[in-house]
Amino acid sequence: MILSDRDIKAAVASGRVKITFSSALTPEETQAELFTRIHASSLDLRLGPTFKLYEHSRFAVLDPKNPESFAGNMRTITIPDGESFIVQPGEFVLGVTQETITVPDDLVVRVEGRSSLGRLGIIIHSTAGFVDPGFSGTITLEISNLNRLPVALYPGMRICQLAFEMMSSPADMPYHKKPGSKYQHQVLPEESRLSSDAEFAKK
């Protein structure tokens, strides 16, 4: 069951779904601003100023057994206020939401792109469109440009929408209790931690 605008507002107002801003807004200002971004069945989040890009010249391949080919192969860029980040045609970058979200143990969240950006060729997730119950942190965005023209993205613009789905019961093992939850409490866009998966972890 997907939550309606009425139920999203109730979940935010009661604190069941916690969404915090990096800016210095009061709780009342935060809630009022959030409510302007709630639609019939979704809530918009904004783009943060930090991006991570793969350095193509550093490694020949991204290798799950070699974590340095992920972490050592990324450059971090922070965009000043009012300036844009240009996504080149065919480029893949990691971005992040301005807001931190905390999901209760009986809800899952689906992250979807905005149709207005999709019509420019911007995709905001390749596969990671699912936020587990019990997760807390910013949302890393897997941004690609399918267009043949560069597209400018501005920190603070609405970048994605969240849909909330009620589970049949609270999870026995929500994300915050899961051993080895790799991205809990993330703040910056986080590169892949695939190398820590059991099938790749060093014995």
C-alpha cells in the first residue's frame, strides 16, 4: 500500500518518518517547507552540493575484489552556492540528497526520478531505487545523462521523489540492526562497498 499525501504528512508530522535538512531551519520551518513538496503519492527531495566522479585514467577496471579500484578511483567535487554541476553526455556520477531520511521499521521507500528531469535525459538511479526499513542517512544518487547534450544540475533543485509503502508487518531485521549494514548514516555520496560482500570479502 502506497501512502497518500495525507498519510505522508501525518508520518512526517508525527516523527515516524524523520527528514532533516542540512540548513539551519527550525523544526517548524522544516516541516512547513517539506509539506510544499508533498504530492498526491510522493515527496520531493533536493540535490546536495557534493558529487563523486570516477577517474578513468587511474584504473583499467572496477574490480569488486579490489576495493581501491572504487575508493581510490573517485574524485569529490563540491559545488558553490548558485553554481551548476554539468553532467556530460554518457557520464555517470554519484550525487546525494540535501536531506537525511530515517525510515521506520514498517515502511520501505522507493526513490524515483522526476519526469521533468527524465525528459532532459537525466536518470537519478541505475538500480538503487529502494530504501530499506530502518535506514537512516542521505540518499546516494546514481546520476546518468542519456542525452547527447550536457545538462546543468543545481544544488538545491528538486532532484527525486520518494514513494512510501507500508509493509505487512515491521521487519525482524531492519537495516539499522543488520550486521554489516554498509551505508547506514551516510552523509556524502558513497561509492560502492561491494568488496565487503561475503562473496568478495578476504578470508
